[in-house]
Amino acid sequence: MTLETDLLIDRRRLKRRLLLWRLLTVAAVLVVAAILIGKSSTGGDHVARVKVEGTLISERKTIKALETALEDASVRAVILMVNSPGGGVAAGEAIHDLVERVATKKPVVAVMGATAASAGYMISLPAARIYAHNSTLTGSIGVLLPTGEVSGLLRWLGITDETLTSGPLKNVPSLTKPMTEQGRAVMQALIDDLYDQFVAMVAKGRKMEPARVRELADGRAYTGRQALALGLIDAIGVERDAREWLAAERAIPVTLPARDIRIDTLRDKLFGEDAEGLFGGIVKTLLSQSVSLDGGWALWQPGLYRQ
């Protein structure tokens, strides 16, 4: 091998190393920038705005935002902006309970968007005051557990299914076997218990008798105007109205700035919505709409609702 060939190989190696270090440097700069962007200073007393949007599948970011508002001494009050058709009962319960905790320390006002139904309504209940548009779709107090089975199709295709279980109710609900009366009773008992919990939340949050809540809680959605007449919300209004109420009733000046609390992962900052939120949420939604026993759902489904 000639000297010129050796020099050419060394030069190529050097270029590869330089390229690698340049890429690592750029990546490090992006990481530091993302971290610095995430560490935004509060800049004094303010009202925190926490947005809850879309189907409630993973409550992680909303929980973190509420915890931030709870722990930040510069947050004088919280405005919960809700635009959600609901979602998982467990996700709704987790957010509801933390909103309740925040409300014991700081004033919380809920402002509903186009939809704040089912679990979206549930998380609004601990607020000191609930606002909605006249046209907001809210209420839909109830729980569902979608399922189905394709045993007839499998028989037609000549396919058999055999699942070994430790007990007769372990495989309930099943995609490949009709539900037995015993299995149906067990599933209905689950739904009834989750429903009772939801009714208790409404009764406590709206200071209603449980019997009255049950009269309203047949799963139907209400417009904001209907909900106001029924006592499910406090007033028709928007964020400005919430600020005026905070000023009048809680001595939180309207001039105090309102700031969004956003909780983004590093991947969110660099590449947008994280894989868990984008793909994992879709997969969980699809599974929950079939036969996966993935928790009950408090979700407004206009396609399934019949008045």
C-alpha cells in the first residue's frame, strides 16, 4: 500500500470522525435548547391556564400540569379549559381527584369549549364555578364498555377457537365466544359500580341529591343552555367571565396575567407529539372499542346515542 493511499484513508477516517462530532454537537445544542425552553420563568403572580383537549386516554401530561399549578406559589388561581368528549374512567377519575386537591388550595374555574361531556364533564366537577357556551355539549353522565364477538363468522370460515382459562369468567368478554348470562351479569355489575361512582362525583360537585343526579344521568348529552337550567353548570360564559368572577369572588385581579401550563417531553419539543400519545393512544382506543377489558369508558359517542 503506497503512502498516498494511507494518507487518503486517514483523511477519510478523520472526516467521518469530524462529521460524527459535529452531529453530536448539534444534538447537544438541541437538547440544551429544549431544556431551556421548557424552563420558562413564572415572572411573578399569575393565573394558570390548564388545557384538557381530546379523548382522555393518558392523563400523564394533565396530571403534571395540575401538579405544577398546585406546587407553584406564584399561581393564584387555575382556569381549567376543557374541550373533550371524555375517555377512560380511570383517566377521568385521576384528573378529577387532582383538580379537587388543587381546589382546596387555590380557586379553580372550569371553562368548557365545544364539548365537555362524560369524563370531560367529570373533571370539571370540583371547580368552584363552571362556565360553558350555550352550544357546548356536556353532561352525558354514564359509563360504557363496548364489546362484540365474531363466533358466527369464524364458524362460517371453518375456524375454531380454544382458550384455556383458570375460571369461567376469566375470558369475559371474548371476541370469539358468545357472552353467557353469568358473564353479562358480571360485566353489568362492573358498569353499575363505575356509574355509581360517577353519580357520587356529580352529587358532591354540584351539591345535588343522588336521586336527582340519576334522573339526569341516563347517558344523554345536554347543551350548555340545558345544563344551566338543570344545575349541571353555573353560568354561560367564556374565560373573560371566569376572570371577572375570580376578581369579584376571590380577589384575583383581572389584570393578573394568565399563562398556559404546557408539559412537553423532550421528544415532544424536538419532534412533536410523542409516540405514546400518537400511536399508543390510537391502539388503546381501537382495543377498548373491541373486547379488551381495559377499563370502563365515560365517553360521549353521538353515533351510539339515541334519545
